[in-house]
Amino acid sequence: MACIAVGGWQHETNTFAPQLATYAAFVEADEWPGLAVGDEMFKAVDGVHLPITGALEELANTRHEIIPLLWCAAPPSSYVTDDAFERISKQLLDQIKSQMPLDGIYLDLHGAMVTQTYDDGESEILKRIRNLVGNDLPIAVSLDMHANVTEAMVELATVIDIFRTYPHIDMGETGARTARHLLQLMNGEHWFKSILKTDFLIPLNWGYTWMEPTASIYAGLDKIIGNDVYAAAIAVGFHLSDFEDVGPAVVAYGQSQSAADDACSQMLNWIQTNKNNFKGDILTPQHAVSQAIIVSENAPKPVTLADTQDNPGGGGTGDTTGILRELITQAANGAVVATIADPDTAASAHHAGLNSTIEIELGDKSGMPGHSPLATQAKVLALGDGQFVGTGPMYFGARMQLGLMALLDIQGIKVIVSSKKVQVADRSILRHLRIEPIEQKIIVLKSSVHFRNDFESISEQIFLVKALGAVIADPAELDYKKALRR
């Protein structure tokens, strides 16, 4: 019987965002579990759709002893503070040290962590682990599709595998697949590895894998894997991390170096030949709202507006009011906005109670230049404690802890207010405040792509909207200092 250590530590860093990822952000639960160390890790991730859960389920089918390390994640934001990185690193390394000797390690990482000191956070984590366990211990790592995979990551990990869907509905599947790689490597197999990077960036919105060209690119993976290629993966990268190696990458593992290299060359060619196809329309709030009003007039299903540049899942503050203001200006009947993160307003609504009318200054309190709160009256329509379970494909089983929540009527527009920012990618977030999504005329969601996993099927039409926010959709509009690719 072998001893396999399992852990996870996730952060997607938007270096252009205003909010840092502090230690408290990793400790606190939101849509994902908070920091859980040792045996508490099992309870924290149980039943939640995460890579680590898929890996644990796969490894449970073996006779091996599973050693829990820790799990934590902080909402996407700007740099991980040095304090948070050092404190969590110490806890992770202390856990590994206390359980040595080990026969293998599985890690659920994101792949786009940037700290105040380290541009490539995951490589620093892996380097510290290697310094502790040596170069021969198999380490298998699963990464998010938006990882900025580096040569150092590939060198330090024995194998890396990556999500294949965006929205990420295959997280558990990826964790399980990575765990199977680890079991093979623990049997003494040697895999040759290869990595190649593109010469351009893929904007967040156009990595959507149910749409071309990304759909065909990912569909080709199964044709590559087999025979002398043991594993292959594609990362579209996260264009909002300003560091040297930002951007898409392909990785492959094979029986020989030539097999791995050839697989990478083929995958890279798929992406490079589509360089000019990763694009589409994003509308201004004025145009999007006017179109939504027209389409929704006789539509059987709601029109969905994606507030992509304030997507909390990309480092957005989740509290901007640009689209809400336009809905008010155009008197958009039957519209609901989900959600605006404002703990003060949520608390005021709870203090005042149902059916009360309150004076509020809503949202835009995160220090973004040119933003100011919306001063208005609001009627309290519903209240919630922010504790509920996700039901959609991506957030399935997630035990949401979003703090006090309220549904407000603001000049005829329904607005869901939460105490914590959250990417609105699950219908349960609206239902918690007794809003049935299919019955609305217009739905505004703070999300870029993930909302599609649970809302696309009930949407008459979807418009991507370019309101003010920290998740700049077009890389050409960003003032990169370090990135080599554009």
C-alpha cells in the first residue's frame, strides 16, 4: 500500500484589479470552501464539483492511503499578498513534512497565481515542495483551463493535466484523470514531457469551448492521446496576468521525447492557425439594453446580458452599477441584476425588513477610478442569509456562503445584493431570493462565460456587455509592463 498526499490551492490573479488576495480571503468560504487543513479537507470538499474531489474519488478506488494536506481558494483578484503566500506555503509544507515518506502527491492548482514577489506562484509552490521531497517523487498537478503554464511548472511537476471545457463543467473529471496519471507514474513509468507557447493572447470571452474555433481545437485532443502519447492538454491562458509567460500553452507527455514534441507541435498549430478567429462582438451598455428591451418584448425566454468586465470570476469587484444605471435610464421592464456586492446595503435591507423603503448608496465602493455609488431609494422585496447549495453543472454541490443578501426594487429594476462578490454562474443564486430565472424578461449576470453552463439553455438571446470594470475584455486595451505576448 502506497501513501499519496492530496491538496489544493487556487488563485487566478488579475494584476490589473484593485483588490489584493489576503490570507483572510483564502480562509473565508464563498462559493468554494475556505481554508481546510488535514482531515478537515475531506469534509470541506466532499460533494463539491472540484478537481480535488474527482481525484479523491478516483484514489478511493485503490488500496492506497490518502493523506490530506490542505485546500483553499480565494476569489480572483489582484496579487496574492506575501503574507498569504508564505503562511499557506508553510502550512502546506508542514503537512507534507509531517507525512513523509510519501509515494506520490496530487495537487489541485489553478496555474495563474501571481504574488507580490513571485510572478509564477505555482512554480514557486512546486519548487518548495521539490526541495522537500526530492526530484524523483511523482507529483501530478491538475490546472484550470486559464492557467498560464510555464516551462518551470512542467519541469517541476511530473505530469500536468488541464480542464477541457469552458464553462468548467469537467473539473472533477480532470482531477480524476490526473489521479490516474499519478498512479501510472507511481508504478515506475517514465514519461517524456514537452511544452510550447503561442505568440499571442486569447481574450477571456473567446475561449468558450461550445463555440468555434475553440470547440474544434479541444475536440482534437482525443485523437492525439493514445499509443505513444500518454497525456496532452491545452491551456488558453489568462490574459489579465501581467508577467513574462502569460498566454496559451500546450503540454504533452509521451513514450519518447519526439512523441511528446510532435503532439505539442500539432496542438500549437491548431491554435496558431486560428489566431485571428478569437474575437466577437461586445456591446456598450446603452446598445445592449436597447436591444434587450426590443428582443424581450415578445420572447418566451429571458434575454441575458453578461456584465463581462465586472466578472468576479476574472478579478472583477462585483459591485459596479454601469448596466443597472442604463436599465434605469431606459426603463427596462422586467429586468433583474445579479448580483451587486455591497455588504453595507445588504445589512441595511435586513435591518429595515421586508417591504421597507430605504435610502442607499449602492455599489462602486471598491476604489475603481471613475466609479461612485448609486444614490437612490430601494424597496426591500426579499431577504436571504446567503447560504444555499449550487445546482448547476459547474457549481453543483457548492455550499454557497455569500453573507446577507437582499432583493431590492430600484426604480422598477430588481437588484440582488450580496455581502460577498460572486460570479453568477448558477440559477440557485437567483432562486435564493425567490427569483425564478426563466420567468424574467431581462437578466444581467456578472460573468464572462461561466454563466452559460446554467443560463444559456433558458436564454432567448445573449449579449456580452462592455461596462466599466477590472476584467478588461480586450488585451489591446491593457497597459502590460512584463508580458511578452499580445
